[in-house]
Amino acid sequence: MNVSANKKLMQDIFAAAANPDPAARDRALFAASLAEDAKWVVTGQYSWSRTFSGKESILNDLHGYVRTRLRDRTRTVAHRFIADGDVVVVEAKGDNVTPEGVRYDNDYCLVFRLEDGKIKEIREYCDSILTERALGSFPQGGVRAAG
């Protein structure tokens, strides 16, 4: 895929998942666009910092656990896409609430590397202090949350 196609794919993924109508939000394109051997790197030096290797780990271990820490109808809204070659950088803002009623509206810089129309790697940069304050520490030894 070329730069324009990579950027459009990421725009489509975020548009579907952040639809203003909660009933219309769709994360299927994201899941379908993940390579089986994709990896998600949570950067930094806090309890969430680790690499989730493989599509199953990203969807179940990371996203599955995050879903247990947020109320239904969560979303992350992208506001800038920058594409260069096989890399698309997305700046986004969360629009989320924990079950305890704490706002979790983190700012993200997500760096996606694509290969043949599939997401191969994601590097996440965010406010780690906000993450731990709102969501708590990531469980020691990982987690296997139901998806």
C-alpha cells in the first residue's frame, strides 16, 4: 500500500471506532487490520510499559483489560494523521470514564507501522501518570481478560 492508502486506512479505523453515536461504534476494522504477528509497545517506565506480541495479545491482554477498567461506549478520537512511507502517526484524545466515575481522557501519540495493508507495530505514547491514576497499575505478570 502507498502512503495515502495507509493514512486512509488509519483514518477509517479511527472514524469507525470513535463514531459520536455509541451504538454505531465499530472496532472490527481495527481488529481485521491487525497482522497476526503485530506488536503494541506501551512506552515508558511504568506498570503498563510492556510489549504485547501478537494480535490475540493486543485484543485480549491489552484491550480486554482496558475494557474492564472503563465503562461501556469508550472511544478515542483522532485529530491529526501524519503519514510517511509505511508509518502513520495519529494524535488522539480519549473520551472515557471508569466504572468508579473517574474521567480518563488521555492524550495519545500512536505510531503505526503498516506492511501490505496490515498493522505490524504500534508504539503508544501517553500521560502515564494519568493512566495509573485513573486505571490503576497494570496487573503483575499480565492479564488474560475476556474480550
